[in-house]
Amino acid sequence: MPATIGVLNGSVVVGLSASELEELASPQRKAAKLSSRDLGIALAVATDGATTVAGTIAVAHHVGIDVMATGDSVVFIEAPRRALTNPPI
């Protein structure tokens, strides 16, 4: 079962609903792009954000999701590279 992950109002949401996903994608929302290193700050300041591959892997591991897939082209920058070379999932 797919579970889109994001952060709304400083809370991690695993399994965003269609309306939550639309809300997060709204330009007025000004959601941040959250890598694994950004999640703690986003939660602390109660902001919104869409997770990067590394951010998604971190959340998925934390909640016990064992498999992760992405339909996006992965650009191997440092955070995703570390997450993908030693993945917890």
C-alpha cells in the first residue's frame, strides 16, 4: 500500500490524503524541501515540507516501512547518496 510522506504544520504525515497532498503542493503554502537533516528543524518550527528521497527514507525507517520506491529521477547529491549506500530499508 503506497504511503506518501510529508510534513504538515510540523507533524510528519505518513500516508498523505489527496487533500493533504494538494494542500502541501499549493504555492501559497510555501512548503520547504526537506532532506533527512532538515526534518528536526521542520518539526521544531512547525513548518510544512515535502520530503526528498533521503527524508523519505529516514521517515520510512523510523515508522517501520521496509520498502521505498520513487518515480523521480534521483540526482545523487550527498544526502541521498549516504541514505542509499547504507539504507535502513
